[in-house]
Amino acid sequence: MAVQGIVWVIWLTGMALIALAFVWIVVQAGKPADDGTRDRTVRRGHALQKWFFGLLLAAFVVGSWATLRHFPIPPQGTASESAQTVDVVGRMWSWELSTSTLEAGSEVEFRVTSADVNHGFAIYSPDGHIQTQAQAMPEYTNRVVHTFSEPGTYTIQCLEYCGIGHEPMKTTFEVVAAAGG
Amino acid sequence: MASLTLYPQDERLAGRERTVFNLYLVTALVLVVVLMLVGLTMRLSQATWVALPKNTFFQFLSLHGAGMVGTAVMVTTAGMWFFLRKYVRLHTWAFVTNYVLFMLGVVCILVGIYQGYAALWTYLYPLPVSGMGIWSPASAAWFMIGYLLIGVGQLIFYFDAAAGVIAKHGNLGRAMGWPWLFGGTVDPEHPKTVVAGTSMIIANSLGILAGAVSLVMSLVNLLYPDIKIDPLFTKSLIYWFGHMYINASIYMGVIVIYELLSRYSGKPYPLSRVFLWGWAATTILVLIVFPHHLLMDFAMPHWILVVGQVASWSSGFPVLLVTAWGALTNVYRSNMRWSMPPRWMLLALFGWITGGFAAVLDSTIRVNLVMHNTQWVPGHFHTYLLLGVLAMVLALMYHWIGARRNAPPANSLLDRIGFFVYLIGGLIFVYGFLDGGRRGVARRMAEHWPEWVVTDQIASVGAVLVVLAMTYFALRILAGMFGGSPPESSRVPNLADPAG
């Protein structure tokens, strides 16, 4: 499943659990409690709060480890080790690529910059899902590394608002099957 | 500890104070409805149901973004003032000055947009000076000067509040209860409002100052285009300011829940050490969380990007463990008699948590690689603004109209229907955004790819319901504030008393 699908499932599940908790609280809120019951619920609440803290802390540690142990952004300012490199320049309102045909199955390095204002360099797969992205910022070059698994026509769409020509600022490139692959 | 009396004497307003507070509320109601209509028009245009010229769309987007954020902070500032003045001395002139400068700022922003400015709330360097004939540097200058005026007004309010807090508590740290973090007996009478208010005085003042630096730098660039500024540094300042500013609306807005919820539940909601730790952490986290807006700027030192993710995830701890937990346990088995204010407060907590959860997911670098600048972003912040912050504000407003008449809180059939329509419409509306994010729909586009339009159409249906409900609430609250004459004396309900 793509990252977007995983995020969607996590969010929907979380939202459903939160909604259920609120509904349960709202139902319980309408019920009275004597002083003894209130004292007991306060003590139970404090104990549950500690467990909840522990649960969140565990999720925080495991989640941080899982998402950061292989840092998802490549090192910048180092020599390219990719088999293919593409220089990308964004400008109001077009993309300039040093090549428009790439091979699937081997790493591609995009060196992304802008000639004028900030742009967003986003690569959409042939079925319309974002594969990766980076900002195209004047005076800076961002190094994006990606391996295309499937041949096809990919679309680069500007994702940072850059004026009236923002949405037509897109282009395509071809990913072909690796030679001998 | 906040009083359990529904309408305590020390909250009554008269004369100039009452007029100014009403001005804040009326202005907020008018702006919210008008800016919602602007937002609805944009959504209908993306849905291909309304034709909107492209540049008008981006002018509307600039107006809607800047306007809604400004309004949210303005009206939650009024809420903070309303409650904080009970505990520390606040000068009315500072509250008035903030309002006057806010309105002058609004005029400047409108002039800028009327002249064609369409570089959005972010004024991201060097776009304001690169209008390509669509807008002029002068229009961008009007917009930025408007921001500066609003920021100066807010700082005057905060500095006056800081002076009042220091005069009462000695220093800001003691006001936030820091001496009790590691030991000692926490004074349960120490007001939560002072803790939360002081936190925002510190954090949002620093954020506004960062914004002022970026604005002055950008204005210099507008006047003297040969003077270049660093785009990454400027972007960092802009997002430090922008993120802090909108966060301040939530953290000032939650004061409404701290003050009012226990009155409607009838159960005490005392201060605790956990609460103080939560706010100490919040003060730091809101200041260092902004790099999550720069995760796709790979030139940033990578440790700063890690801080952005870690601080974003950490921000969930105080919200869930302190505010949400405390509020929900407060209403649990409270024999609550539901009316509009507590209904809004529970919705506000729900909107804050679910919107915040979506934000936490997107602040994960790996996720941001495929969801940055998609509709997921407006999806998360519309969730916590529409269902969170605005719900807090409506809780205060409904409480206020009840206090004016010294009457039981509003709970008519029309109010309940309006609430239900707002909730359903709001959920449909944010679903349109979030589902768009999942599909990779880009934010900030006047026209969408044909396969994306279905998400715009779903959101538009939700937006229509929200606007209808909000228009009703605005009229209902205005009638409550000014209609008829308040009774000279009537029974002040005390919900802590079972006979109430």
C-alpha cells in the first residue's frame, strides 16, 4: 500500500476511535454520580491517564524510530552516486529538464532549483499519485533521489503557489524499461 | 480555580469595556460569515459550478487565508481578555488600540487586494515583487503594512497583559506555575487562564516579532529590489510567525473551555502539576515546531527537519493528556444538562484532536514527501479551525448572550438543528479536503485536474451547509447581544447546584 493509503487508514481509524470515545463520554456525562463515585472515577482517571501517557510515549518512540532510522531525505551537497542525473530548473511558469527519458529500476538524482520564485517540484505517477517532491527555491539546489519501479509517462506539477500560471506549470517525462531488463 | 457560578459578578461588563468587547464579537461574526462566503465561492469554482476568473480566485485566496487567521486571533484575543482581566489588571486602552490597529490593518489588506495583490497570506519572497503585471509592488506593500499594523496591535495587547501578569505574580515563570513543576503544593486557586494566557504572551510575541522582521525585509525588497534577501531564511521567519500565530488562536481559545466547562458540568476543574507541565511544554513546542513547514526544503540542516517532526509529534501530548483528558474527565458522570455552550466546547475538543492528528501525520517527513502542499494541509487546519477554534468562540458567544439576559443557556430546537447542520456540513467539508490529500490533489489551484473535481464537489456541499448554519448562528447571536432589553434582575442559574 502506498504511503497515502496507510496514512488514510491510520487517520480514519484514529478519527473513529476518537469519535467513539466522545460519544461514550457524552452518554456518560448525562448520568449523575454521588461523591463516592466521583472520588473513585477521579482515582481511576489518574491511573488511566498514566497508562495513556505510557501508550502515547511508546507510540512516539516506536514511530520516530520507524520513520527516521532511514532518513527519508538524501544527503545534500555530496557527489552523486546515482546512475542517472537530471538537472531541473523551475521558472514562471515552466519546467526545464536536462533529459526527458529515464530508465526504470535504477536510482535517479534530480537537482532541483528555481530561476525566479519558489516552486514545488512534485512527480506524479501515471496513475496520478505523488511519488516524491521537493521545493524548487531560488539560490538553492535540492537533491531528490528516486527509483522508478514502473515505466510510463510521469508528470511534474508545481505544488508551490507561484502566481497566476501556477497550475499550468507542469510537464511530463518518460520512464522506460531498463535496457536488457 | 474557575468559579462554578454560571455568570459570576466579576465577569460583568459595563460602559466602554462592554462596547469594545461587543465590537470584537460583532466584527468577528461579520468577518467569519463574509470570509466563509469567499471560501465557498472558491470551492464552488474548483467544483466547476461557478466561474471565477483565475486572478480573482487567488485574490480571494489571499483574502480568505489572511482574513480567517487574523479574525481567529482577534476574537480569541477578546476571549483571553474577557477572562484574564478577572485575575490581572488589563488596561482598556490597550484592548481598544489592538482593535483599532486590527481594523486599520484590515483596511490596508483590502486596499492591497483591491489593487490586485494575490501572493497569498505567505508573501513568500520573492513572489510579492514578482507579480508579472498581475499585481504591483505597491499592492504588496499595502498588504504587508496591514499585517504590520495588526501585529503591532497584538503586541500592544500582549505587552499590557504581560505587565499585568508580572505586577500580580512577580514574573512570567511564576505566573505559569514553574516553581511547582518539580515540587511544592500546587495552589488549586491559581487560574488556568493566567497559565495559558502567559504562555501565549511569550510564544506569540516572539512569533509576531519574527513576522515583523520578515515583513520589514520584504518591504525593503519591494522598495529596493536590488537589495536581495535569503529566500530560505525569510521563509523560515514567515512560517515561524504564521504557524505560531494560528496556533495562538487555539491556545487562547481553549481558555474558554478552562473557564466555562466546569460551570456547565457543575464539577470542579482544579489546577494540577500535570497541567503546568503541559503548558510549560506547549510554550516551548509551539516555538520550535515550525520547521515542519520546511520539510521539503532539503537545503535546511537535516537536524532542524528532525526537530520539526519530533516537536510536532510531541505537541500532541499536552493536547491529549492535559486539556482533552482533563476536560473529558470533568464532564464524565457530571449529570450534564446539555445546552449550546457545552455542546460547542465538546465539539471544539473533538475538532482540535482530530485536526491535530491529521497535522501530526503530515509532519512526518516520510509522509510529507507525498502529501506536502496537497489538500491534506487545508484539510487538517480547517478541521481544527472550523470544528475547533470557531466552536470555542461560539461557546463563548452563546455564553455571553446568556449572561446578558442572566438567563439559562440557549438550547432551542433551531440552535440544536443549526449545530447538527454545522457538524455534518463541517465533516463533509473537511472530508473533501482530506480525501483530496490522499489522492494527491494540489492545494492553492484555481482549476483542478478533471479527476480531482469530485473532491471539490463533495467539499462544496459541506461548505454550503456550514455557511447556512454559521449565518444562522451569527444572526442568532447578534439578536441575543442587542435584541430586546436585558432583564434588570432574574435568577442567576447555578449549574453546580442540582436544583440549578
